[in-house]
Amino acid sequence: MVERRKPIPVQEAVDKVMALSYEGSTELISLSESDGRHLSEDVKADHDVPPFDRSPYDGFAIRSVDTYNAGQDSPIELEVIEEIGAGTVATKIPEANQAIRIMTGAPIPEGTDAVIMLELVQELQVEAQHFIKIKRRVKKGDNLSLQGEDTRKGTILVEKGSIITPGVKALLATFGYAKVPVAVKPDVGIFATGTELLDPEEALEPGKIRNSNSPMIEGQVKAAGANPLYFGKLDDDFETCFTSVQQALEKVDLLITTGGVSVGDYDYLPAIYEKLGATVLFNKVGMRPGSVTTVAEWNGKLLFGLSGNPSACFVGFELFARPILKRALFSQYPYRMKSMGTLLTDFPKPNPFTRFVRCRTEEREGRIYVKPTGLDKSGSVTSLAEANAFAVLPGGTRGYKSGDLVDLIHLRDGGSDYL
Amino acid sequence: MVERRKPIPVQEAVDKVMALSYEGSTELISLSESDGRHLSEDVKADHDVPPFDRSPYDGFAIRSVDTYNAGQDSPIELEVIEEIGAGTVATKIPEANQAIRIMTGAPIPEGTDAVIMLELVQELQVEAQHFIKIKRRVKKGDNLSLQGEDTRKGTILVEKGSIITPGVKALLATFGYAKVPVAVKPDVGIFATGTELLDPEEALEPGKIRNSNSPMIEGQVKAAGANPLYFGKLDDDFETCFTSVQQALEKVDLLITTGGVSVGDYDYLPAIYEKLGATVLFNKVGMRPGSVTTVAEWNGKLLFGLSGNPSACFVGFELFARPILKRALFSQYPYRMKSMGTLLTDFPKPNPFTRFVRCRTEEREGRIYVKPTGLDKSGSVTSLAEANAFAVLPGGTRGYKSGDLVDLIHLRDGGSDYL
């Protein structure tokens, strides 16, 4: 009467999803709109940086040989024969005891081999002539930014799939990417199921709760770099429900439903997958929360049946939907960042399944500590608002205690909101 | 002839900026557009969560007393008198040896005090009657999600100034925020200065480089939660330049210029501040890179004169402009996250000024390690693309070595791209 489902291990479930062949595509957009998008090609240097030897300071371009005898008690004087700003090229070539006034970023004039900073000279005006007095020896090559010292032409600067952060944007501008090749944002459809669900603007009624999963998943989809399309609540009637799912699949790359995946009498999703002829990859995972997560594939489209419990829904998206979206965005690192942290709380109760405990990390003296954000019940929504990581507690016969070093899955990719 | 500027310590410079009275304002937007915005009010629970005692599982609501004698060898039978889904309320009250079929999320029926999971019973159909067989004793309160166990009505759930993450969005939906009060995005004007600058679409010329600072600052402004307005390059002519700045100040809350703040002959910004009658808070900071950063205030508008060197420009924005923008967005934590990490590289050369070294962090076995991303020259753009933190190396007479624990400023706020 009741379907008995066999749970599969979390890693196996992730691997099954990632074995699907769903791929992304590419488009060209303007540099100014590119923040936060994923590059769909490697960025290569089309020229050396700096593109020429240049001055990193305001000062004077000199011939170092002229300062050979300069010292505190034996200043030397050089005649300033020209003045160049950034963006201009010197027209004269200094001879013995001549110098050129040079601004930050300007190319080093021919015939000179060092720069002395403005602050280190004394300027003199003798009628129409301009001189500088120098009281120290300057070495050949002093204060030069050399051509190519930052980047050599041809270097791969940023890998395909990287997120366009402010630093990456600076590189794109430097190398003339007025248009940037980026991954097209996957379209992700969202349906809520559950007759108990009210919209945020509706007043509460006995037995009913507001639908928090759809706005949350919408946010998770955006944070992953994809484009959410909310289709509303699925109807109670099976046929209407089936038609809605079928129509939605025409418009999206990936379809997420929340709720309706349990073994209860009102849980239509399994029947919908069957009627579609979709291949179900798994319908139960050995984890808490989120054990009833179902993933299916139909005609190159992916169907994610996430639990109706907010925390289970959140975890299900992060573990199973996000990585394949990231891969379609060409990311080389589609998984959330993993590391380890020291527990600040006991978890005395053993659990047969792997737990993903919503936590907040703290960093002290170069170490990472972690504590749970409130109740660890799968229905809890408040704990999600504060969590920045999951502590991963493998299932077994023993609990965990404060001081244990455990695996963490951070709710970020690379350690920066710029990455 | 040359203005001698007195550098002030970094912390003093930050404090001077934060002492300015620039404040943010508030607006109401729809929940679905609210991702990544800053709350302008505390979010409070307007009802208990769960709002009623409910079932966390699909199963049967029972009277625990009926199972008192149940065991592996002494199963008991209960008659199922009604079936309720989530969102519906039972119409019957079970008497001795009666149960109600209940779905996940449905309210616990009057007269029952526990739930037994679907998987743990055997269902029997005897003509029109429906029975369940139970082989274990169920305790009062088993499998109930109690009213208010997640959140009590009146609790402050999320503080004013917090970023709306997917988890926060779930809370907003739960508590009926169809419209959300958020901070208005500050308008931040951006000017580039420098005759050597080309736009990304222009071909390279001798002595010229492409303007990478403006697109980068645009990205940093967006990442901070504000609205960038790029006004182009400032003209070489002082009067035109002055008029452009004056007109821009009418349209923005904060004006950023890159370049033109040194003591060179083409650096107009100091003269513009003077002609405006702006109060210069500081024009030199004891730090590398970014020592020539200038901040001024005029008529409630803030002027940030950042260095033209990309890395110095980047650091100047992060240290001085971002925190006051975050405060105008009501953030309780306007500064970047600080922690400590262990150096993986030597920095043998002492430096009289505090260095902000662009670094990438690594986490291993619960500890944070840090290494520089390429050259630490202030003109380097490639190092910015990979950095996720600054290592802060205070100035002094000694260098630093691999293994030293140093302060870090992470390029993120709270440890999550959801925060």
C-alpha cells in the first residue's frame, strides 16, 4: 500500500545528478552589465601589462650615470628639458646632465633609465631654465614599471566559468573586452505544492501557513546565477497539475517543485514523473533534512522535487540543484566550498543518516569555529536566515561533541562575495 | 613648490569618514525584487511559527493512551475515522481506539496527542472500514511540531540593515511581507581622470592604457549595494573639470574620482576641492597601496579621490567608501569581516607604512592560511582578480615570515554570499 523507498548515500545522489548531460550556452553582453555573470571563455592578455616601461610615480626621468657622484654633501644638478604627462610620449632625448619631468603612468623617455621621485629633488628656476638638485645616487632601473612585469601577452588571466568580480572586470577593461562572452542564465521554473499554502499578502487561516519556499528558492536560484520563473501553486487536481508541469517544461531548463514528494496520498509528484515518462534518478537520500528529495530527467530537462519543509528544501537545492546549474554556467568549481571547523556545541544524539546542520561560522586566531543557528528541525525557517554553512555530521551510532573537528559546507563558493 | 602632505594612520582616516553625518533613506519594494537589498526595519514575527500544533510527517494522529499495551507480539488496532490534508482541519474527535489519517503540515486534531509515521503502521481494509495495526507504544507528544517552537510571536527575527538572503526572504514570506521596507540604494557618481586613458573599445596607442578603474569601481559599488553612475572621463581643462564635478554633485550622494589626486602638475582634484569650498578630511594615509587617497565633504555630499593605480584604487574604495555606503544602507556591520590567518609566504622587506597585501585564503583542517596573489605592486591588475582578502601587515622596522599569524580583511561581510 505504501511505497517503501530505498535511500541512497548523498554523494551517490550528487554524482547521479552531475552525470546528466545538461549543458549551458553563451551570449555577448556589455562590460558594464557583466557584474556577477560567469565567463564563457578564458580571458587572455592581448598585450603586455604595462604595455611599455612607465613611471610609477610623479618625478623625473634621468640617466642614472649622471648621479654617480651625487651625495648629501655633493649634490648634482640636472637640466629639465621637457615635461610629459601620462598618455604623452617624450619628443627629446636627454644628454649628459639632462632630465625629463614625468608624471605617474607616462612612458619612460628614450635615453633615460631611472626615475627619481618628485619629493626627493629640489627644483630651481634660473631665468627660463629649470633645474633639479639631487643629493643621492640613483641606480639604473630605479622606479621603473617594466613592460610586461604585471602580465605577459598571451597569459590566461581568468578561467572560463569564473564569476565577473570587480577585479575581473578591471582585467576585462584592460584587455579591451567592451563586450564580454558570458554564460546564458539558465531558466529555472518553480512550482509550490500544498493546499495549506497562502501567498505572503493573504491573511492567516486555521491550518494554513504562508508559502515561504518559493521566494526562498527564487533567491537561491538568483544567487546561483540563474533566472527564476515562479509559476505559482500547483492545483489539487492531478490532471490540471500534470498539464501545468508539462507546459512549464517547455519554458525552462530545470523545474523545481517544493512539497508533494513524500509518500502521502496528496503527493502527486511521483505520479507526474511516471506519467511524463521521466527517468527518476533517486527519490530518497540518506540525509537529514531533505531525505525525500527526488530528481528526475525528461527530454534533457531536469526535474527537482524538493521537500516542502523549508530547511529540507533549502538543503536539497544547495546539494543537488545548484551544482548542475553552476556547471551549466561553465564554473570549474560547481560545488560549495568545503573546509573544516571546530564544533562549539554537543550533538549527543546519534542519527543513522548524515546530518546537514545549519550553522554559523566564527573565525578566531586563525581557526574556524561553528555553531548551530537555532533549532535543528527540518521545518524551522528562522535558522536559515542566520546560517552561513552546514556542518556535515555523518550518520552512525555515536553523537558529536564540542571541540570535534567536522566537515563544513560553506554557503559561498570561493571565500569572497567577489567570487 | 611641491605640497608636502602629512599621512594620517589608516584607522584615523576611517574614523574621520565614519564621523560624517551622511544617512540613508527607505522605500517599499516587492518581495520578489528584494534579493540582496538591505532591510530598513527590523523584521518581527506577527504570529507563532508553527502557528498551530502540526504534524511533521505523513501518518496517523492518535491518542497515545490507546497504544499503552501495544508491542511486537501484542499489536493493537485503531479505526481510521477521517483523513485530513495540510490546510484542512479535522471535523471529528477520535474516541478510544480511533485515529485520524494526517498529512505533513496538517493541524493535530482535537482529542489526539501524538502522531505515528505512515511507515510504522500496517493498514487494513475491512469492508468499508479502515484500520491500522500498531506494534509499538507511542508516547504523548511524539512527532508533534508544537505551536511557536520555531518562533514566538513578537520575536525580532532579522535586524534592520541585514541583507535579504534566501533564508531571510523565507522569513519575510512567512510573516506576510508582500512588500518589504529596504534602504534606498545610494547613487554613486564615478569620474576617471587621466589623459592616458582609453575606453575598452579603443585600440591601444603609444603611452596609453585602457581605463580599468571605472568598470572596477562600478562593480565594487554594486557589490556594496549601491547604484553606480559613470560620468566618463574628466576633461584636461580645469574649468571644464570643475563644472563637471559641480554638476555631478547635484545628482549623487557620493562622488568617486580615480586618479588626479597626487601632487603632480596634472592632478586637479586638490584644486577642485579648494574651489568648491569642500572640507578635506585627509589627503594622505599611512598605507600601501593607496597613500594618496583623499576624502572631502561638501554640502552633505562626499567626495572620494582615489588613486589612479588599480590596486590602490581598489583598496581605497574598500577601506573608506564602502563602510559609509553600508552605514547608509543601515548595516549594523559596515566593515568587511576581519579575522586572522597564517602567512604562507615571507615578506622580508620592512615598510614604514601599513601594507594591505592582496591575498587569497585557504582553509585546511580548521585553520586559515593566506598567500599573496601575484605581484604586490600597486599598479597590478591581475592580482585583484584572484584576491579574496587583504593581509594587513603593520609598518615597522621588520618584515614578516611564513608561519606568522596576521590580521586579515576578507572581501566579504559575513562569511556567506547569502550574507
